[in-house]
Amino acid sequence: MNTKISSPTAPAWAPAACLAGVLAAAAAVAAPVALAQQHRPTSFSKDVVAATPAPAVAVKATAMVTGLNRPWSVAWLPNGDMLVTERGGTLRRISADFKLDPKPIEGVPTVKVAGQAGLFDVVPHPQYASNGWLYLAYAEPSPTDDGEYGTALMRARLKDGRLADQQKLFAMSPKSRRGFHLGGKIVFDSKGFLYLTLGDRGEMARAQAPRDHAGSVIRLHDDGRVPADNPFVGKPDQLPEVFSRGNRNMQGAALHPTTGELWTHEHGPQGGDELNIIRAGRNYGWPTITYGVNYGTGTKIGESTPREGFEQPVHAWIPSIGISGMAFYTADAIPAWKGSLLVGGLSGQSLVRLVLDGERVVREERLLVGEVGRVRDVRMGPDGWVYLVNDAAEGSLWRVQPR
Ligand SMILES: [Ca+2]
């Protein structure tokens, strides 16, 4: 029996007809697509917010570190120190007692800074304490200096304030001069596979092009090798690094704490930010299906409706909140938040808490609205509190705690 289909939450919400279909699919040998996800009804932010009473826990945000220039991502090292990327191409170190080292870490690769392009995620290897590998995602300029660039992934070890032992592991192809939609989030799963989210570069048809990395999630071994069980390995009309496609621009990704599956969100066009569960070989629809519309004109993109062969989002934000950053809350510091999914809003200038019932969003709280500006990244710290960075030239690292 397919464990994804038989998850204990599925029968609770599935209409009887759908459930019968799900069970039939589960019984079929090697069913190509688990129907559970296609049949899960998408929830819409406006409906869930309207039905959500006051937040379970009122919170405040305290600026712990100021003077960060467009911070993009924050990560913790085993000793409690933090690393923060700044989109302009600098990597900063913050001590466990929140002192910002005035000297950036040296040796960061050359980063293209234009539009949304720059330095993106920093993530330590799950066994960082023993192997010292740090992973960085960034917009890499073309080596031929032709003005094109694309999202790339490298790893290095931090030695004496600089990045040593550098290895480039991946670069998206083809590159482009478009300063839009580069993704850039890195997640390791419990088996040590690495996922990197990408975007469509503002060239939306690329998200459906089979020999193009744009608009996909890629999956690699920690040293950059392509896993033999990736869904498109051995298919010459596809790319072996690709794990899923049809994604527009994923700037949030996290591993579900109990299922171990990769959840991502992506920016929609006008309206239609989405939350998705990323599964091998699936197509998430962009731009063929979307709940968003063209900016300004409000005209329709794609077919706008569910369609066979394309995954539906778990949740959709209409209007969009400019979604960025993602963390599952698993700590004990705020007991009422345990199991929640936290995401940030750039244009929405808020921290959004989603309460989940399995794969369904049942509550949506808007927190800290307007209090910290454009929320770029959301993380759970080792102390159990939630940390944010905000997208501003004078940005900060904020700690979120009950009021
Ligand atoms: Ca989609």
C-alpha cells in the first residue's frame, strides 16, 4: 500500500467517491500518479482567514540584530552562531549572543546582482559538525560574460573567516538576462538528498519545457551527483536533475517534520501564491493552470482550473502576499504553534501561521502585520523561538515571541 495515500489524515476529509478512487489507485500496481493529491481540494486563503478567529498566541517581534543589507536567509551553526546572506552578495556571521561581525565572510563566489538576482540561501549540511560543508545558492553570471546568469549551487568549508574547499555542484541551464524568478532555497531531506528550488526566470513557458531547469525543483546527492532514482534519469528528452516542474518561483521550502516530504511555496502572478507538496516527477501546472491573473490587466493566464496531469496546490493566496520563507514549527517554546507551518509575506508584510490537518490548511493567522516590513525569511531557531529577516536596505534579524 502506498504510504502517501494511506496517510491517516486522508480519509478524514476525502469525499466518499474520491476515497474510493484513492483506494482503487492504491490497489493498482505502480499507479503512475497517486490520486490523493489531485483530489485534495485546494483551500483559499481568503476563506480560511475569514473563518479564523483571533490568533491563538499574540506575538511581538524584537530586532536582535540591525544593519543587515537586504538579508535573504538565516541559518544556525552547531555552536549557536548564525549566518545571514545579504542579497548583494555578502555572507555575514552573527555570534550566538547576537553580535554582528562587521567583517563579512570572504571568498563568496561572484554573484550577479540585478532585479531579484543575488546571493540566496545558506544551509549547513545535516552532518555539518563532522564534515563542515556549507551550501550556498546564488545567481551565477555566465563565464563568457555575455550578460546572462542563472541560479547555481556551491559548497565550501568555513575556515578562518573565509570559504575554503569550494566546489560548484550545479548551475541551471540555460541562463538568461531576465532578473526575475530565480528560486534559490536549499533543503536536505532525512536521507541526505539535497533539493534546490528554481524559478521560471519570468519566461513562463520554460516551466513546462522538458530540457530546461527553469521552473523546477532539482534533487542531488550532497556532492552534486544525480541520484539514480531521480524521476527523469535515463529519459533523454528530460533532465536528470529535475525532481518536479511547472513551478513559477519558489522562495520557500521546508521538510515536513513527520512525513519527511518537501513542501514548497511559490509566487503566483497577480493573485495565486501557492503552497505545494513536491513529489517525484509531478507537474505543478505553471503556466498551464494557475489561480493567478496577469498583472494590471487582470486577464486570464492558462486555463485557471484543475486539469488532469497537473497537481493542485494545497493552499492558494488570492490576493497574493508575496510569499517568502518557510518553516515548520516543531519546538516546545510556543506549544500552541507545534505542527504549524509558518511563511512570510513580502508585500503582505506579515508572518502567516497555517494550522494543518494532515495536508489541509484549516486556519490561517496573519501576525505582526506591518510591524517588521517585508518578511524575506522565516526560521525556527535552536532556542525554539521564531526568527525573521526583513527585505530592506536597513534590514534586521527579528525574534518572535509571545507578547
Ligand atoms: Ca501550480
